[in-house]
Amino acid sequence: MSSGSVLGFLFPPGIFTLAFMQNAWVAGTAVAVISGIVGFFVVLRGSSFVAHAVPRGSFAGAAGAVLIGQSTLLGLAVFALMSSLGIAVMRRGRENTVATALVLVAALGLGDFFLSIGNVYAPEVFSLLFGQIVGISRQQVFWVLVISLTIVAVVAFAYRPLLAQSVTPETAQVRGLRPRLIDAIFLVLVSAAATATVPVAGALLSFSLMVGPAAAASLLGRRPATAMALGVGMAALSLWIALWLSYVTSWPIGFFVSSLCLLAYVVARLFITRRQGHGKVLGSLEGAPL
Amino acid sequence: MNYLWQWLWPPGLWANSDVRTAFFIGTSVAIAGAVVGVFVIIRGQAFSGHALGDVGATGAAGAYLIGISALWGFLAAGFSSGIAMESLGDRVRERDIATGVVLAFMLGLSALLLYFISTSTGTAGAPIAILFGSLFTVNPAITPEVFALTALSILIIALIYRPLLFSSVTAEVARVRGVSARLLGLMFMVALVIAVEESALVVGALLSTALLIGPAASAVQVTRKPTSAIFLAVLIALGQIWLGIILAYDSFFWPPVDRGWPVSFFITSLALLTYLTMRLGTSIWRHRRSRRPRTTSTSSLVASDAQGGTLT
Amino acid sequence: MSNQEVNDGIDAVDANSGHLQSSEALPVLSISDLLVAYDTKVVLNHINLSMRAGELIGMIGPNGAGKSTLLRTIAGLIRPQKGTITFPGLDRGDELRHRKMTKVGYVPQRFDIDPDLPLRARDLVGLGWDGHRWGVPWPSRLRKEAVDKALTLVDALSFADAPCGRLSGGQLQRILIAQAMVSDPSLLLLDEPLASLDLRSADAIVEVVDRVAHETGVTVLLVTHDMNPLLRAMDRIIYVVNGNAVIGSVEDVVKKDVLGALYGYEVEVIQVRGRILVVGDDAPVDLSGGLHHMTPRPEVPEMGSRIAEERR
């Protein structure tokens, strides 16, 4: 195979020049970065179920927004915040999982209602659920970037308290950090990340982008900063490859994102097993403290 | 009064064959979900139950593509994932993360299969039906299978009732007494998969948790015995599904469009509503009770503890 | 009476000639040359000991010495790599059967129970009676009588109908002892029953195990951090350090030369107001029978709190 055809295969025509692909590259990269950052805290706190539920709950918002002719992002943001608020208010020990699950299905049921009473165009529903790269407009890119920069700024500002609260909640409280406030910051971060990620990766699969690379990175990285950087790197790499595959095959990007995230996790597990016999895993989905 | 009756039992409700099928299948599914759900709550497996519903979508999409009933697709995906999840390891934390990542992958796969369905049919009808379900469009021919599966799941729960409870509450003590947590976990997983996937068939893969966890979570708020929790959960589940069917039937005459609101929407909303009411009610009741002055030493736990302590 | 010896600080030898029980009776439990290892790390080595009927034995030692491992091995939760655990005093039949049946009662380390668990304290005790059997429980007079008897034994009748998840730590501990006692065992094993209990609840537990051993004749072996609450009830003590153990009466074991040989360096034993302190060569860091100063751990309380504890 000549070098020309290899290049032609690697860079099919239009992958960087088409307007919607440019939007997808920019928005996708931003989304991968914030997923890596927020996912780091999700895995550290063992809040994967929240990361799973909030993007899903936000689906109803997008469906409702389409119904009343508003911006999808606005609908996503409102419902993401409402879902996290509901989870935060109802949490209580192990009940957390139960409350999260019930808030989640109620929000999805509402989404079903919006879908059925409005004649939402089928591909639109589909892209909301599973992600579609052609669906991203220039205006959405702008807002995704704004949200991403805000998340980065908030994390940079609250990095140490967030870390302290996630690792040793009791000590953090003794030192005068307010746990409720930090929980609230965390939930807002997850909601913001969900709002930005859902249009790209889909409501059902934003979760894999947020948890997969971060879980893999937490296996490999020994220091928090290393783990976070690794997570961001793996999320970005997964998203770029997924974007390329999705462009070539025109299959939904969510499928590739979740497959690559599974791959990253499995490789990290195998690596860690060979390195030390057994792996340490941060975080838990079941009965976790928010 | 007459008006209320009309509303609860709208004319033509029972004459409608879709409603009759929905009623029979819904009743059967609600019972299985409630009975198994109480143990899901006791064992703290809400996330596993939820994940099993989600992965069911992959199976149902596959079943649609090869042209068999969605129920078998749901069950096949549920059983393979459930057994994989059960054998992934003993350490809960590791298993949960692994469950999450595998769940994400299965959803990705279902995205692909549903994409194939929607491109081949040109509509989102089938994918939406798999994800969000619709009790009124379930094929009446599978009613006997649903009944048999419900009976099987209840039979399994009846068989393992005591050791399952023992092992779920005090796992180590049960192990010392020769109860195999692994065997019970697998047997319970079979009952769980049946309940979840039946429920996924009825309210959709994404909403199956509403019938599994909703009634049970509401029931454990107000009961102190497993048997009464199961009994109450079944009652709540039946109320939830019957009311859901009636409301959905009524909603054909409701605005904004005259084609009815989705029955899954009613069922999930009722699940959350019941749970919230029960929780609020019990916390208000407990609050008021704890403020009442204690009269006898056995009237409250605190007092009886002090009594026990003075024996030393 | 100092006929015990420590061979190279490795072998544990039954140091007590048995002044409390008739030495003719067969021991309830006999352990010979036990070796337990996780992967390649040896946790217990050359353990030899035997216990007679009706003895109350406390097991003590620093963190990570292997106390819980020994208890769990006796309970059958851990398989030893070498050595035997037999129950010679019990009727014939293999030891595994005894364990599975009712001869060993096990009370695990304290754990949290979900406050909404629909299970009364009485039901938890009932699981000790028939939790290992298949099927659903049927009301039986025999079962109720056994449960009531066990509840009476631990002074728990006053909160027998309260939900398990809403019991205090001491109450739950007593219920778990009742659960272990309801099957009428010959040997009762308790893992850190006094941990994180206030003084009064801890005294109540000591009262209960004292009664179990000396009135019902059940051999009791319990792991504890602090030997002092048990001093008045304990017949013998097992002192575990670095996987080695010495058994004997408190006076025989908690002595300068015995513990020095076990630890491998010089220690002092100090008696202050009826409490025993074991002190390493640098500072009196220890009240509880474990020497922590070799490996300073964050959970070791500072001097201030220890002095405060002593004042009580």
C-alpha cells in the first residue's frame, strides 16, 4: 500500500474540512477533557451511579425542549440540575441508590411522555440517546466551550477541597470544609458535564465517557494529578478514535465511545494484574456516599 | 360518585382486548417485580437490577433484528450479563465498577443494533418501544410464557427464602453455618433476571427499575417483617400498574393530542410518587413520635437500651 | 504456677494446667500446628491450643497480629495451609458437619444494617435457628421458644420487635450473640464484640458472655483490643503477636518474660488501679494489651485521650 493511500485511509476526505466535522472535533475534544476531569472525582467518590443517572435524567429536558421549541442545551441543563438536586435531597445511606434509580426512571418516563405527545423526529431522539456527530451546531460548540471552561475554572479553584472531601470526608469536615457545599459543587460539575456531553455522546453513553477512562486511570495513576491527566488523555484518545470510526462507518458514535472505554478499562486491569498481582480500585457504584 | 366510578372504570375498558392483555401481563409482571424487588432492596442490589434492565435493550434489539419475540431477547441478554456480573468477583467495589463499564459497553452495542433497526425501518418506533416500552402493544400470545416465568421466579424465591435472607443480612454467619453465598447469589440472579426482563418488556428497558425497586422501596419504609414487606410491595405494585393502565386508557381523551399518554410514564411517575409519599409520611411520623415524652421504659428504643445497660 | 514456656518465641504452648476445669474432660476444641497464610505472607504459624467446656477465653494482641484470622479459621471461614482443628469433646462425626450444623456459633465484627431493613431483631435471631434450611419459615412453637430463650439469655426481650437497622451498637451485638446461641452451640466465637461500644454497653456484653460461658457451659472465645473490661470474667487469655500465640491464665501470660519472648524485645507489665498496661521499651503507649509503638499507626490515640480513658 502506498503512503498516499494510507493517508487517504487515515484522513478520509472532509474529516477536517466539513463544517459539522470541525464542530465535532472541537466539541468532542472539549467534552472528553471535562469528562476526564469530572470523571476523576466521580470515580474517587464512588459516585458512578450519579454520573450514570444525571445525563439520563437530562434526556427528558432535551425532549421537552424540542417539544416547546427551545434550545436542547437549555433543556439538558435544567433537567440535569433538577436530577442532581432530586438525588441530593433524597439521599440517605444506602437509600441513595434507590432514590437515584427512582428519580432516574421518573425523569426518563417524563422524557417518554414528551416524545410521545410531540412528534419528535426519530433521528433527533436517536441522537439524543446515543449521540450523533452531525447534530452539533456552531452555536452548540460555543456553549460547550463555555461550559467546559467554566468546569475547568471551578475545578482549578476547588481542586483541593474536592479532593480532600472525596478521600477523607471526616478529616475534611474537621478542617472546616463544608461537606454540603462541596457536594453541591460536585453535583453542579456533574450536571454541567452532562449538559455538554449528552449532545455529543448521547444521554445513555455519556456515562461511559465519564467513568470508563477515569476508572482505568485510577488503576494506573498513583498520584491524583497523574490519574486525572491520564483520564483526560484516555478520554480524548477514545473520543478521537470514535469520531474517526463514526465518520468512516456512519454508525452512532456512542457505540465506539463505549467500546473504546471498555477497552481502556480492560487493558488497564490486565496491566495492573501483571504489575502487582491484583489491582486496587477506587470508587464503587453501590451504596456509595453520593 | 358515579363520576368517580366512570373515571376509575371508563366505559369500554374491559371490552378492549389490548387493555385485557395489558391487565393480565401487567399483573403477572408486577407481582414478580415486587417479590424479587424486596430482596433487591435487602441485598442492596438496586444498581445491578437497574443495569440488567439496561442490557436487556441489547438483547431485545437483537431479537427484533432476527425476528423473534423481544421477551426472549431481553431474557438472553439478562441471563448472560447477570451471570457474568455474578461471577466477576467477590469484592463488591471492583464488581461494581466492572458492572458499570460492561453496562456502558452493552448500551453502546444496543445503540448500534437500534441504529440498524431504525435505518432499516426508517422510523424510531421499534427502538422507542424497546427502550420505553408500551404495555398496550405487548403481543397477547406470550401471556402463558409470562405467567410461567413469574411462577418460576416466585418458586425460586420461595425455595431460597430463608438462606437468602440469612446470607443477605449476616453473610459471614451464614457461611459458618454452611450456606453458600455463591450458589444463592446465582439462584437469586435467575429470579432477578426474570423479574427485571419481564418488567423491561412491559415498561421498557430503561424504565424497568420502576416496577422492580419502586414498590419494594416504598414497602420497606413502613414494614418490619420481610413477609409483610413482600405482601405490601405486591399490593403497591398492583395498584401502580392497574392505575397506570386506567390512566393511560383515560388519557386517550386528554389534551394535547388524542392518542393517549404513554402508560410507562404513568407507571414510573406513580412509582416515584408512592415512594416519596411513604418516605415523607414515615419521617413525619417518626419525628412526631420522637418528640412525644417517654412514659414507659419499653416505649422507645433509647429507654430500653438504658434498661439493658443497668443490668451490669 | 509458671509452667508455660515459649520455644524460641514461635511455638504457642498451652500454659495452663487447667485449674478451673477438671482436666479429665476432653477439650471442646483442639488446634495443633496450625499454619495460615495469605498468598505468600504467613499470618499464623505453629499454633497449638485447646479449649475446655465452659471456658471464657479472650484473644488479645496488637493490630494485624492474626487474632481475627485465627478466629475465622476456627469458624471455618479460612482454610489453614497446615495443621488441624478438631472438636474432640463433641460427639463423633466429622468436624465439617459440626460446623455446618450447630456446634459453632459465630458473631462477626460489627457491621451496619440499613435502617429500612424489614427485619425485626427477633427475625434475625430466628435465622440462626433455621436460616440454613431451604424454603420459607413456618411458624413453629419450638422455634419461637428457642428464639425467646436466646433473647432472654442476652437480655434482649425489650427490643425484640424493633427493626434490626434501628438498634444501637450494643443492642445489635446482643442480638447477634442470641442469633449464634439459638442453635445451642458448644463453642461461641466473637470477633471484636466490644469494639466501638461505650463503657456501659461493653460491660453489658461482658456480662452476657460471662453468663454464656459460666452458666450454660459454652466455651467462649472472643477477640478484643482491650483485655481490661474482661479481666473479672476471663478464665484464660490467648496473646497473639506476629502470628505466634501463648495461652494461659492472665497472671501466667501477661508477664514480663513471657511477653518479652513473644514480642522479641523487652516489655514491662504495669498494674494501675486494677488495670493492666503492657509497656514497650520507649513509652507507655499501650493500655490495651497491644504494643503499637513498633509500627506507629494513625488510629493509635494520643496520650491525652488515653489518660482521659484511664480516669474513667
